[in-house]
Amino acid sequence: MKNDLDLSTASWRKSTYSGGNDGNCIEVADGFTGVVPVRDSKDPAGPALVFTTDAFAAFVGAVAAGEFPTA
């Protein structure tokens, strides 16, 4: 995967499901072919992780299926 992805003009968004969780949110940036950039919403100037679209879809599916403990 390319390590030189320019995220300086990325348009970040938070899930509409992220309300009421004391700021424990991630943001994703749309518009990047084949990858999904992800960052911590509490640290927007911090680093971003970049996942393939397949890997991110598998993660979202696992969260929706309750495969991760909540406590």
C-alpha cells in the first residue's frame, strides 16, 4: 500500500451513531480509491491509519454483529 497518501485536504466525517460516548469516536475520510483513512476524533492533528476498503468493511461488519466486547 502507498505510504505517501496526502490527507491534508481530506474531508473527515463522524458516524451519526457516535453521539453520547464521551468523545470516543473515529472519523473516516471518503473519496480515496481502495482505502479508508481513519483517525481519532479527539486528536484530529494526530496520525491517521489507512485500511483497505475490504478490511474496513470487515471491521464494520464485526462491530455490527457484536463481535467485540463493550466493556
